[in-house]
Amino acid sequence: MSSVVIVLLNGLRNHTFRASLSKKPPKSMTELLRRGEEYIDQEEVMKATKTDRDIYDGGIRKRRQEEVLTNRLSNRRITDHRYRAMVRPINSIGVFSIFGQSITYIDRDLEGALFSHDDVLVITCDITDIDVKRVLVDTGSAVNVLNCKAFEALKMPIDRLKIINTPLQGFGGETVIPEGVIDLPVVLGKHHYYVTIITPFLLVRTPMAYNSIYGRTIINSVGAMISTQHQAIIFSTSRGIGVIKGDQLISRRCYVDSIQVNSSPMVLNIEKEDIQQVHRFEPTEEVENVEVKKTIRS
């Protein structure tokens, strides 16, 4: 039994168990196994206790960091971008972005949103250095769409337009053939927190309530996160996190306009008709005039 204990001692990494066996060698193999199981159980209990303590301590540290951050914010003015940079290490979703930054929504993003609502996200965005209103952000659209009237307002040269024959579906259930496709520069964001991309737009000549529709082509190219609840778009830039807020009043106005556009108006067919004179029947005998007197009852 001593040789077995010596071999076991040489292979043990647990210093406590090794010291126990050296101080009091087991008298049998059964005792050796029993004491080994006891130390294994003790290690598992210690690990579980340590894990629970780490989670508890981590929660306390997180709350203390948030309290310190809140106290600092209450004492001085701070921008949304610096606030996000300070909050992100504390509570981060870990969303992929092209600049390696985690994109998160915070409670401050709910400011200005009307509750409760089911409004779509309608923004104002820069296309060719011109602010274009009534831009619908539609994750269900695979392409970017630009109304021909909005394209004419941008005053872009028509020779840059490429003719295509790919039909589009979804405009009130109808199939629309685009006038063509054109690559236009789009700026997302304002001030220092913006990104500029060149993306294709399909030009359509059809009644629609929106000047443009941003599809997944733009959304995925900048790695943006869309939230209709927060009425915002959040995306990464080289200087920090950019935010574009939606306009719910314009969104609801566009919704009403889209219903009026898609509904077919009732047309009354008013034409001048020839009215023929209808001949009345005449009695065959002579007509006697009878005087009718009024009788007043008491």
C-alpha cells in the first residue's frame, strides 16, 4: 500500500490532499478512495461558493458603477455619445459593427417617442447634400427606392441613370417597372458622428406617400440597428455611435397619405341624357268640375 500512496502523491496537484495523505497514510484502498471522494466534494462546494460570490460581487460593482455614473451625469452636462461610451462597458449587448463597437439602446433613446404606438420609422436624411424628408426605413425591402419627383428635385443628371427592366412588387399589390437605377451618395448621421456611403436607388414613377425607401442595402452596409419602439437608428462611425431619430408625426401623416394613394377613388359617371316627354292618359268622357269646400271640425 505504501508504494501506491507514493505514486499517488507524485501525481497529485491538490496540495491539501497530498499533505493529508503524507500526514496520515490510508490503511486500505477503500479508505484511500473514500478520502479522495471527500476532497472532491469539498472542492466542488468551494467552487460553487466562489462562483456565487463572484456573481454577487459583480452585481454590486455594476450597481456602484451605475450609481457613480448617474451622480456624475447629474452634476454636469454630457453628450449622448460620451454617455454611451461610459455605459457600454457596464451593460453591453455585444452587437457586431463594422468599426468594432458594440451597439446598444439605452433608456435615453426613448425620449421623445410617443407611447404606445405602432408607427413605422420615417426619417429625414441627406441624399446628394440635400435633406430629403419622408424617408421610410423598411427592413422588408431588399432594394432602395427613390420617387421620380424626388429625383427631379435633386437635379441630378439624367445620363447617370441606367435603364433596367426588373419589376418591383409591393406597391399596393401592383407590379411596377422602375425607370432605372442610379448610384447616389447618402449621409447617415449629423455633426461628427456620420457615415457616407454610395448606394444604388431604383427610380419609380408611381403614386407613393414617401420620397424614398431605405431597404436592407443601406441598413446592412453600415451595420445599423433599427428599433421602431425607440424610433431610432443606431450605427457605428469612426468617431463613435451615430443616431438618427424618427418623426412620428410625419410617419402618421404618411400612413394616412398612403391609404389615400392606394385606395381607388369612386368615380361618378355623370352624362347628359335625353329626357323624353311622357304622355298622360286622358279620360274618354266629359270632365265635370267639382268644388271642394273646407270643413273645420270643432
